[in-house]
Amino acid sequence: MSTRALDFVEPFFSVKYLLGEKEYPIGKKSIVFNLAQQPIKIRQQGLGFFKSTLVTNFTIEDIERCLVIEDLERHEDPEALFAKIKGKWALVYEATKLERHKGVMLWRSPKIRLGNIEVNMCFAEGIPLNVGLHRTHWGDTPFREVHTQILGFGKMQHYREQDLGTLFREDPMSPGCTHEPMYDENCIYPWHQYETVTKAIFMATEMQL
């Protein structure tokens, strides 16, 4: 059993990594994101694998493995927060060198590894973001990836082909929301992209197979 404070997005957000905890009290509005097959108990309901929700003033139970992003409303001035983030996080193109990221107004926090997962947050300033349609991700190892909305509003878009005119599904994302996984049993993704509705911060979680 352990509760570990993560510093990869400090001083902007407080993130806790919980392993094998019977219960964990949450005060101010926070995001709970389950990383285990065992559901997290929130009163009579269970929060399933790769699912997230907002919790306020309540104790969650039966925690095998999860992240808690605490006190989402700590920043009274989002624009001031965004300006500070841009001064500390790197533009995503500097990290990936992918052609589709060139000129994209997207900043990425450091990435942290927690066993078989890697997690980072991104600040998306461009509206639209135009991050580029893709089916594969940089790096050679296949992984299961989902995104969790932290601040602002966005949408995960699915396409039949590498063509913006072939959109067939769009999942709205508000704070606390994690979209449905897009990968199949072979970890193959459709053409997709995250798109902004407002300036936004989201968290990307990659789980190795």
C-alpha cells in the first residue's frame, strides 16, 4: 500500500499515485483516474479501468492503482496559469520532431514512468489545434493510450481515412472526462486527433502491453 506525490507537473497541479489503498479521502474537486481492472468504489458505483470522474468531499475505496489530480479549482486565473506553463513546458515539436507537430501551439510537460505506464500533460493553446491525423505514435513500442481532460474543453475525433472530411465519431471532453479507448485488441488505432474547443490542458496516459 502506498500513496506517492508526483512532481512532473508541479507547481501547477498536485498529482497523487495510489497503489493498494483500502480508501483515500478527497476534499476539493479532484479527478480520479483508474489504472487497474478492479473498479474503484465510489459509494454504490464502480469506476472501471481507464475511466475517470470528478470527486469532491468523499472517500474512494478499493483502490488497486489510480491517479488523483487534486484541487482542480486552485487556479483562479487560467490565463495566468497558461502563461506560466508556456514558460516551463516544452513545445511538443521540440520533444517529438514530428512534421505534423511543427508550428502546433501545444506544450508538453515532462513525462513520468510508473511501472508499465507513462504519463504527461499538455497545454493546447491553438483553436483549432490542428495537431494532425495519425494512427501511430512516436516510439517503437505499441501501447494503449487515452487522454483525460484536466482544464478547458476538447474533443477526440475519429476518421475513416487520413482526411478531415472522413470524420465518423467525436467524443466531447470536459474536465474529468477520459474518452473511450480507440485501440483494438491488436493495439491498432483509427485515424484520429485531439481537437480543442477552448484553450485546454489534457493528460496523456500510455500503458505498455
